[in-house]
Amino acid sequence: MITPIQLPHTSLHALKAGPESSDLPPVILVHGAFCDGRMWQGNFLAYFAEQGHPTYAIHLKDPNRRPIRTLFSYSLRAYALRLRQWVEY
């Protein structure tokens, strides 16, 4: 089962699949500039979840902003900072 989630007190969203807890490490799937975490739904998200990994397909861009504006308003540094928030969570 794939569940949309949001980190508390942030604008960070993701799709989550797999167990709530596991002895296996979590897998964080990161998309490119012209898409979001949904690109992983068709195969990789389910695959790693079926292997027992808590799996997250993160959305680096704020889903509440218009796509073309979002693309040009984020730098590589901004993406890295958002990814860091996920890893530290």
C-alpha cells in the first residue's frame, strides 16, 4: 500500500510504502527536476517495499506551487537542504 505523507511542521511531502519499522534500512527515492516522487510508483517504490524496506518517494518541490514556477525557483542547494530534512527526520 502506498500512502501520501507530510513531515510535521514542514511543506515536505512523500509517498510511503512498506513496513512502519524494519531491521532493513529505509530507501529514499529522489526524483529529477521535471517530475516528483510519483515517478517511482510504477515499479521501484513497490519493489523495495516488498523486500521489507520502509520506502519513501520524496517530492523535492512544494506541491502547493505551480510546476513551472517551482522548477525555476529551486536551486540545487535548495533541493539538497530539503533532502537533508528528510534524512534527518
